[in-house]
Amino acid sequence: MPQQEERRVAVVTGASRGLGKGIALALGEAGYVVYVTGRTVDAGTHDLGGTVGETAREVTGRGGTGVAVACDHRDDGAVAAVVARVGTEQGRLDLLVNNAFAVPDGVTSARGFWEKPLDAAMMFDVGLRSTYTMTWHAAPLLLASAPRSPLVVNVSGFGAVCYLHGPAYGAVKAGVDKMTHDMAVDLDGTGVSVVALWPGLLRTERTMRVVDGDPELYRDSLPIMEHPELTGRAIAALDAGLPAAKQRRSGRALIGAELATELGVTDVDGRVPVSRRSLLGGPLAYSDAVVR
């Protein structure tokens, strides 16, 4: 385990539970100092459980150093305060994982978008805008850490290229991918890399509640479902690689299962993850043209 002053410093947004928590725990196991952000501070206030404090304590229990920071990622001032705290306490930022995402009621229903509540639009605020805003505030700290080859990971998904949960959800994921590409253009030559990452079907608290309600319906999906920590393991492996390997991928959307396999990472139960590319599609290619 690296000494405290050698440990890489990470921020994982939206990590009270779900994928963010899994990523934070995997980074803790790899020895990171992990700042965990989220809105849930008090136990029992969210129907799926979890708080930023609980995640931070588990990060520490895994061998890392967990730091809980309450943050509503709709609040630009709160986001700026997170980055300022990291700068004051650590003096650097090596890894930023933009995972925060709003999940409005009814987003997964089979109804038309006009039949769903209009608050589905909140995904544009916490999902798309929050990714931009957090990276904007963190950029100076990341650039100052350039000799340590910092990495930004924007969590995206297959909804960028297939119909998944409706047009608002798809637009957010497609936007995150394009934003990642364009961020990489601006960051080229700075030493900071940025990628978008697509997890597979995840064993989060929210998903497993649905599965447990109708296990027979999801019987065939269970064997290929990914534990949230798999994504964190893949991120840690990518971040631990040579700077050139990160730069080579910068600007690209990567399928998590494929990245994990390429880097020799397995799921927590030892399974080799299965890419869903053949079923749902793969990342788009963008033009190399740059117009300033």
C-alpha cells in the first residue's frame, strides 16, 4: 500500500450508493484518498439506503482514505467548494470521476416521453451539466497535477447509441460522450486525459430491487450483470497505467467490460465481464476536424 503522501487523490461524485459507491470502494482498495460527494448525509433519508459518510468509512476500511463531502451537484457554489477543499487539503487532484446522476421517477417506464413527468429534464442538470461544471471547476487543480498524469472519467452509457429509457436519458449520455471528446481536444498536450466510460447492467441497489421483484423475468440477465466495483477496478487499472496509455484513449468512449478485459481486470467474483456491444451498439466516431 502506498504511503499517504504518495497516494493518488480522487473525487467520485454521486457516491452515497450505487455505481458511485462501487467505484469509490474499489479505489479505496487500491489505496486512493477518495473524496465522496453526494446529497445523502443522514441514514434512513433515502429509500435505497446509503450516505456519503457510510461510503467514506467503507473506503477507509478497504485501505484507502475516505472523505465525505455533502454536495448537491445542481449548486455551482457547492461544487466549487468541493474542489477548493481538495486543493487546500491535498494540493492536487489525480482522478475525477463524474458519476452524479439524477434518476427521476418513471424514467424507466415504457411510456412515451410526453407521458412521463417533465422532471425527467433534471437529468440534464445532474448528469450532463454537472459533469461539465465539476470538470470546469476542477480543471485548474488537474492541470496543476499534470506531472502525475491526472485522469477524468465521465460515466456515460449505451443510451448514447441506442434507445434506452427515453430521449432525455439518451441525450444526456450522447452529450457526455461528445463533451468528453471535445474536452480532450482542449486538454491535448496538457498531460490531463479524459474518457467516457460505459458500464454494463449493474447490480446496484436500485436495479436489484427491480430484479428481486420479478426474479424469473431477469433470470437470464443475472449471470452477466456487473458489480458496481468492476467499474472502479477498471478505472484504477487505467489510472495506474502509463501516461501514454491514458493519452491514447483520451477523448474516447470506452465500454467498461472491454476496458476491464483489456487491462486484465475481473469482477469481484472473478468473472470476466461480458461486453454488450453486440446487443446495444458501440461508441461513435467523431470527426478529427477542429474549428476554433
